[in-house]
Amino acid sequence: MMTLADASIGLDELTDKLGARPQGPTPQEGTALIDQWIGPLQEVESTQPIAATLIQLKGLLDQADPQAQQQTLQTLSEQISELGLKMGVEGEIPSLLEALSAVLRQSGELSKADSAA
């Protein structure tokens, strides 16, 4: 089981990796990141919906369906933001979740702009 310290470090690293390039990670990098998080997220009842959305996103990464990817990123962003709100304002994790949510939201918006071009 992931400790609070592990989660804090992992969320910070994940946010950095996702925000490092405007176009986001490659499908292979995305799959590796998703695989890293699915197990720990499936262990906790409150994060199981996020794990399910990640599994859905993983299935979309190799497909040429940017609209479906964008929608799934938006759903994931909303789920993560809601989880952060449920945790309250104390501690580091809620702010890390909000930062991750913002990066995912931005990635979804970039995907939407790419598909419109």
C-alpha cells in the first residue's frame, strides 16, 4: 500500500512529467505512467473510479481518437479535483491533486485544439 509520503512524492513527480512538454507524454510514456498508478488507486474505494478512468484512457492512447482522449482527460481532471476537495484544505495532498487536475485539464484542452486544427 502506498504511504502518504509516497503519494505526495509520486503526485509531484507525475505533475512534473505531464507538464514537461506541451503535447504531453507519448502514448508509451502515458501507458507507463498509468500502469504505475492503477494498482495503488484500485486499493482504495474512494479512488477506484479514478483507476477505472485511467484504464479507459490507457485503452485510448494508441487510438487516433483525440476527442475521446480529450473527454477522458477532462473526466479524470474532474475526478481528481473532486477527490482533493473531499480531502479538505489541510496538508499537501489536496494542493498536489489540484495541480495534477490542472495539468490534466490543460492537456485535454490542448488535445481539443489539436483535433480542431
